[in-house]
Amino acid sequence: MQVLQQKNLSGVVTIPKEHLERDGVLEDGEFPDEQNLVVDRVGRQQYLVRMVEGGDVPDLEEAEVVQRVAAKVALERDLSHSTERKE
């Protein structure tokens, strides 16, 4: 679990180094000279952090977690409508 810290007028939280290593963010175990990130507030007390690659901000809809949740919701709706039609 990470701890929310204050830096100037912002909240700061760290990303564990093992996560960054697993995702190939680190170069030979070292942090890149510059890595921009985008933080989106996606709900109450919920945030999504995305790394900017090549100067392009990835679309929020392209985030794996967003696609998984959208697929789950769509499947649940389909199952719900299917069950309603059978009754």
C-alpha cells in the first residue's frame, strides 16, 4: 500500500519500482531522464495514471482497465437483457 504525501500544493504517491520494471519503464534498472504522465480523475477517490509515449497522450478509452470494465458492463447488460426476454 502506498501513502499519499504532500508536495507543494499537490498530493504525491509513488509507483513501486517492481511495477515500473515489469512494464519496461526503467532502462537497465534506472529511471528515464524524463517520463511524462497524465493523471485522470475517473471517479470519487479513483485515479488513472497513464504514461505519455512519444509526446502522445494515450486515449483514456484505450487503457486496458477501461476496456475491461466496459466489456464487463456490456456482458452483464447482454446477460440481463437475455434473462429478461426469457421470462
